[in-house]
Amino acid sequence: MKPFQRINVNLINIKSITFMKKTLVLILFIILTAGTSFSQESYDLNKTVRTALNNSLTISTFNNNISIQELNLKSSYGDLIPSLSFSGNWSKSNTYSKGGIIYQNGLPISTTLSTTSDNFGVGLSSNVTLFNGFANYDNIELQKQNIASQKLNLEQAKSDIVMGIYQFFFDVLKKEQILKANEDNLAVSKEQLARIKEYVNVGKKTQSEVYKQDVQVAQNEMSVLSSANELSKSKVELLNAMNEDISKTIIVDNTGIFVPTQLSELQSVLGRYSSFDNLVKNAIESRYDYKSAIHDITLSEQRLSISKKSLYYPTLSAFGNYNISGSKIDEINNNRVFTFGLTLSYPIFQGFQTDVTKQTYEVNIKQKKEDLVKLERQIRTDIKKAVFDLETAYKQIEITERNIISAEQDKLLSEENFRIGYGTLLDVQVATTNLNNLRINRINYLYNFLLLQKQIDYLSGLLKY
């Protein structure tokens, strides 16, 4: 290849790299500054949780179910009160009869009879259950237990939502830190490019080193662009979890969140979860899903009690009726009837329906008790695994910090070797990239540690909102 051809190729490469850099910078600028033309709303963790709970359709459904159960309770109280019904009727009848023959003065006469009459009547009737084995009172207690069960399910749903918000909120904070790390790395690579150009000006380095570092700067700009995009997507996920408008531009505020930065602080957090038995005990006492499982057994036992009373006890009811009637409206008081009495009923045989219902509840109670044992075993398993994961996250942070110290020294050494001509630019770039990757890894491990801490709080019933 001729010399001028090599020069043209180099010029084309330089123009391509320059164009790519300008394009990446422009795109990055648009992404990072797009939100500045709109009002940005700030969300701290408490505001995020409140918004998610207020907007949750699941929470709304549970509140509606509680309202329905409260109406059912009101209906159960009404079963203790005598019913009262009013009725009114009117009827018109026509009677036609063809009679026989009668003799009058010795002459036969054929007789036909046709009569029309009206009947007006009104009445009141009342009925009340006096005794059914106290199943009506048990039904009131059952409705109260249903309300309590719905409230436990409501609190469990809130805990699930809050745990999900923690996950998305911490993900945004993590992506912000990763973006900052990549921006710092980009600034370092630009400074390195400026130093190389100075070396070229004084004749210590060649122009090819400038091209190589320029490519590295472009790659770092691409990393910043990618991490900015990931941050934007994580904010969309957070808005979606809150049931908010995903087109809204928000700022995530970490005020009130303790982020341990020293190993001693991490050890202190780890020490709070050292007692496995205490964590399990607190979970059994505080977790709403466990309370709900126990409550389901109580509900089934209450239904079984009602079923048994319907099977073994008779039902005694009292009734009363008062009716007035007449052939004309103004004569409606001519006939008055007042009736009252008692009704006793006892189910002797109903095709085994009542007995089958009782046995079904008995099997259901047995199954729910077995499910409760499974749930307790699952709670213990989940907590144990989460504690292991938290310990592993701590170890990852500890090892990464040692690696960061070593990588910082490698970077300084490679830069000095490159300056004096002993090392290559590639050594500097590799050392810088390794250091940035380790810092990003530490960010991932740290926020994984924080999320695992909240996960253990959630599993052991310690999560507050």
C-alpha cells in the first residue's frame, strides 16, 4: 500500500471515530436532559410505599370484600329479630248455577242462579326462630371471623406490595450508582486521552495511541448511554409498580435509607439476623399469612359447629298472622282472624346431605392443619436460605473491596509504566476497565445485601410500612 493511501485510511478512521463519538454524546445528552423540560416529582421510600398502597387495585378489592362481609354480619344480626310482612289482596268471583225445576201453583218452573261477589283483605304476618341449637348465634360469630380473615388477607397483600416496592426502589438506586460509576470512568478515560495528546505533542507517544484511547472513550460513552437507559427503564418499572402514569418524570430520593458503606456497618446489620430461632419465632407470631392460615382453621371449625347443630338439634319457630277481610272496602273490618303458634322441625333424613356437609368440614379442617405445618416448614426454609444469601452477599462485598484495593494499585502502576514507556496503553485500559467493573460489582452486591435484609424482614414478619 502506498503512503498516501495509508494516510487516507487513517483519516477515514479518525472521521468515523469522531462521528461516532459525537453521535453517542448527542444521544446521551438527550436522554440525560430530556426530563429537565418537564416538572419532576420527587419520591422518597415512604411516599413511594404510600402511593403504591393507595393506588393498588388489590387493596381496593380487599376493602370491598370487607364491606360485603360487614353487610353479611348485619344480615346475621337481622336473623335474630322477628320478621314482619304485610300483604293485601282483592278478588272478584262469579258463581253461576243452573238449577232444577220447581213447582209453583202446580206449574213447573226452571231456575237459574248467577251471583257476583267481591273480597277485600289485608294482613300482617311475623315469624322468628326461637331455637336452632344456637346456630344463628354461631353464624354471627362466623361472619365476624370472615371479616377478621379478610383483614388479615388485606395486611398480607400490603406486605407483598411493600416488598415489591422495596425491590423496584432499590433497583433504581442501584442503577443510579452504576450510571455515576460509568460517568466517572468516562471522565477518567477523557483525562487519559488529554494526557496522551500532550505526550504526542512532546514526542513521547505516537498518534496511534490517541486513536486507541479515542476508541476507549467511545466505548465508555456507550456504557454511560446503556446504564442511563437501564436507569430510565427501572424508573418505569417503579412507576408501574405504584400504578402511576409511566410517562411521569420522577426523581428517586434515598432520604431515610441507611446504606452501610463500611464493613463494620455491614457486620452490624448481619449480626441482627444471627439468631435463626428468634427470626422463626417472630415469623410465627407476626406473619399475616400464618395468622390467616390459623384463622382459616377457626373458620372451618365454626362452620363444622353450625353443621353439627343443624344435624342434631331441632328448629323451633314462632309465628303470628292477623288478617281482616270483607266484601266491600268499607266493610273490610267485618271479618278479623288472628292466628299464632309454634313450629317444630327436625331433619330425620335428607339424603345424607347434612351428614356429608359435616364430614366435608372435618376433612377440610384436617387438610388446613396439614397446610399450616407445611407453611411453618416453608417459613423456616425460606428464612434459612435468605440468611445464607445475606452472609454470601457480605462475603462478596468483603472480597470485592480487597480486589478494588488491588485494582487501584494495578491502575496506578500501569499508568506510571505507560508514562515512562515501560508499559502499553492496553495495560492502562485493561486496568481501568477492571477497576470500574469491580466498583460496579460492589454496587450490585451492596444493594443485593440491602434487598436481602428487607427480604429477611419480610419473611420473619419484621417488615414495617
